[in-house]
Amino acid sequence: MAAATLDTAIARHIWASRYRYADEADIEATWQRVATALAKVEAEPAVWQRRFRDLLADFRFLPGGRILAGAGTDRQVTLFNCFVMGRIEDSMDGIFEALKEGALTMQQGGGVGYDFSTLRPAGTAAHHAGTIASGPVSFMRIWDSMCATILSTGARRGAMMATLRVDHPDIEAFIDAKHQAGELTHFNCSVLVSDAFMAAVHADADWPLVFPSVALDGEVGTGDEVRREWPGFEQPVACRVIRRVRARDLWEHIMRATYSHAEPGVLFVDRINQWNNLGERERISATNPCGEIPLPPYGACDLGSVNLTRFVLDPFGEAARLDHDALAQTAAQAVRFLDNVIDASHFPLPAQGEQARNSRRLGLGITGLADALIMLGLHYDSTEAREQAAAAMATITHAAYRASIDLAHEKRPFPFFDKAAFLDRPFVRALPGDIRAGIARDGIRNSHLTAIAPTGTISLLAGNVSSGVEPVFRRELCRPVFAADGRRESFVMQDAAWRCWQVEHLDGSLPPAFVEAEALSPEAHLAMQAALQPYVDSAISKTINVPESMPFTDFEAIYQRAFELGLKGCTTYRPNPVTGEVLQGVDTATPCCGIDRESD
């Protein structure tokens, strides 16, 4: 691959508009600033400044965009990309306090996620106020306006996630909330789908839509009650059945909406909580805006990605292979780097800082997977490609856990650490014996260590390597990005592996393993995600691009298959009249256009 220079127009644009600080002359100066800032929390800052600088060299490790933009500056910003906000109290004071907290967080550069399930369904009486509740979707519109207003002040382009339980009485309104172009444009929306609901779908049973009885006045509902876990309650609580629907009808409603309008996504919330390393002390009901970090109230994303293309030895050659030793060393150093972010960062709200310091959650992932597979001569949809990808992620995860154990020995475990409870969590039980023994002996510095994010912008900075675990969208495409003044500017780009191949193959031939996203089946996407999930203690952000011509029955089967494979969520994208296409290939007959869906 090319040396560590900004050798594409879009990389130079992104660095200058998003990550360059003051009079920095080049990307090397940016790396120096970031390394120096994060080494300051060490007992030997000079030693770690050099090591962190080497870690960033040649784009081997790509920290989250907020780290690159904010570390070592005098800006009042957070180094965390995204947060899940606190529980929204079901009162006017509580709602607007939550709105204020979101505004303060977004103003300082953080995206936000909210679970709106705590808000009473539309049409029910409000306690003591003598008014009728307007429901979660109506308040989501206030958040959407707030986000637009914050952006108009020149703050970083924001992102928000809204979730709602599949048994909330307003679930149909939530599913339909973005059917019209221009509605809730700053939100991603996902339904919290439970195992019980999926069982009801498979059994063709009725499904109760409910809300905690203690929060409801009057005689609303059927008079029946069921017990449910509900956000804001320590134990399962009595919930009044407002009405019943056929589970299959509700499932089809969700599927029809995402087929036609690309939202809502689906989060398998019971699986998320089952595999949570802190599942004994927290119940998760929301994620960051792109879904790779399920988080408790006030939890934060501390993200970074290992660029796999930099660890391919003899690319395109007969002896092409991944350097697992170098991969493990890089992952270990990245853990220390990201752990220091927690101590170096400003937090918009005190509760966010407290949550981050008590759990010390990290989200170390990968990017450039598809390009690395191409350079290894492996087709994305092949057993060997999935095995190689899983082996790379296993190397990173196990190195990360071992590094976190070493950090705990040196600096102390995370404050929420409970040895017996932690060792009994399903993900931890599956770790190699030496890691479990190390945790029993020294504890561990970080409650979570791995997540795979959609690395849109930082992958462009690194020379347009393929993003996260996604396949190469197209070898040449047109990408619109935001300029510093808010205008869109479009760039024609070439995929990094394709550019590398062309250096010695001027005839325009394709590498044998080169495949574009549109040539892959949904099963290929799901199989890759399933191959990696056992080595990811948080989650994986993955979008399955499907053609507009796909029949609905085939589309719906994608989500059923995702559930069967044990995935924590599923997101698809089918071109549609509301959102259009994400990106377009290069076509001299049409202008560059598309939708900017970057995450950082």
C-alpha cells in the first residue's frame, strides 16, 4: 500500500475540513498532537508519546473521528463519538431535561441515542395534569428540531438513534414515523425486538401492547395485566394490556416499512443483554446512532479501528497472508491508547464521565476487511474468507483482553469490576483459559473491548479503504461529503485495493477476488457478520445493501435469518423514493449525487 500520505483528494479534504487543528502542516502533525495529548495521562509520557505516534503511523490504527479532531486542542469538545442518554422521565420536566442533555452533548460533538419506551402512549391520560399524552413520536420531532438547530450553529453534523420496544402501544406510529420525506431526518430508528415477540411471530400468536400500570390513569386498556421488564424499573413490573395485535401482522408492518423506506432497523434486545459483560448490573435498551455499541444510560463510545490492509504481507501474491503477530501487537497498544481517552476526554455531562470511568468500555474494531480479503486473493463470500476474517478478529480480541489484564495489574481494574460475576458472563466464559485465569488473578481494566463501527470518514482519510466489515461498494464511485461551511462537495474515488492492484496491472484487469457489494447475496453479508460476532463483545454495525427489485418475501427472510444466526441486530438498505441511493457509481452521463450516511 502507499506510504502515509494523503494521496487522494477526498483524504486531503477530510483532513483539512475535519481533523486539522490550527496551523498543522500535514497529517503527521495531527498524529503528533493526538499522541502527545493521550500520553500525558501516563507516568512516562515521553515513552508513550512515541509509541502512540508509531501506532498511528501509516494509518495502521484509526482512532474515532472525535479523537482525531479534539485531542490536544483547546476546544471544549468530547473525544467520544456517541452516547446513549439517560432514561427519559415521563413528565414534561423530565422530557425537556432529557432534551437539554441531548443538546449539550451534541453541541460538544457527540451523537446521542435514546429509548423512548418510557413515554406514555398517545391518547392516555397524564398523571395529575388533566391532559392527554401525545406519545413518543410527537416528542421525537422536538428532538429532531433541536438537532437541526444545533447544526445551524456550526456544530459537528449530528446523529441520533431512537429505539422503541416492540410491545409499546405506539409501536405502529414509530414504525411509520419516517415514511414521509423530510420527517425525523436526524434520527436512525430501531425497534427493540424481544425473543418472546419472535416466538409469537413463529407461533402466529397474539401479541399484547402494554405500558406500566403505575404510570396510567383511568380505565384505558383491556383490564388485563402482564409482568414485563421495563426501563426505569429495577424488577419486572405490572403492565396494563392496552390492546392485542397479531404478532405476524406487526412483524410484517416492520418489514414492509424497512423494505419501502429503509427504516426502522431491528435490534434483538434480549440477545444484546444476554451477551453483555455487565449484564448482571445493567439493562440495555438503546445503542449509539450506528448500532455497534449497545449502552446503558449515559454510556459512551470510545472507538478505534485496526486497518487490516496494513497487515497483509505480499498482497496479491501467492504467499499473501496476514501478519497476526503485528496485528496482536497493534491491538494491545490500541487498548492502552483508547483507555487513556477516557482520562483525557471532557464529558458534556457529569453522569457520562462517571459511567465511562466506572466501566471503561472500549470499542476496538477493524476496517478495511474487504480490501484485505481482496489482497489475500479471497472472495468475500467464501468459507476461507470468513475463516480468515474470524481469525483476524480473534487475534485482535484476545490480544485486547490480555492487554486489558496487564493494564489492570498496572493501573487497577475498572471500578464496576466484580470478579465472580464478570467471569460468569457468556462472552467471558468463551475466552481462552489463559485470559480467564488472568482476569481471576489481576482483574481487567475494561468491561468491554471490541465493537465494529462503520468507519466511513476515517477510512476515506486512510486512502479509501473499505469501511468496517462492509464489502467494497464499487471500485469507482462518487461520494458527497460536507465541507466545513456545511456545503456538499462531491469526489470521484477509487477503492484502495483497486488502486493498489492497478500499479502493476495497467491493463485494467480486475483482481480475481474483487467483488462489489451488489454482486453479493444477503446471505453473504449475514454469514460474514455471524463469523465475526463470537469475537465481538459489543456489536457490529453492518448494512446489507439489497437491490430495489428484491421480492418482499426474500427481503423479510433476511431478518429471520439474522435472528437464527444469533446476531444482535440487522439493518438493510434498499433504494427507495424517500431516501434514494446511498452512493452512486461513476457515470459520465449523470452528475454525482447520493446521500451522506457517514458515522463519524
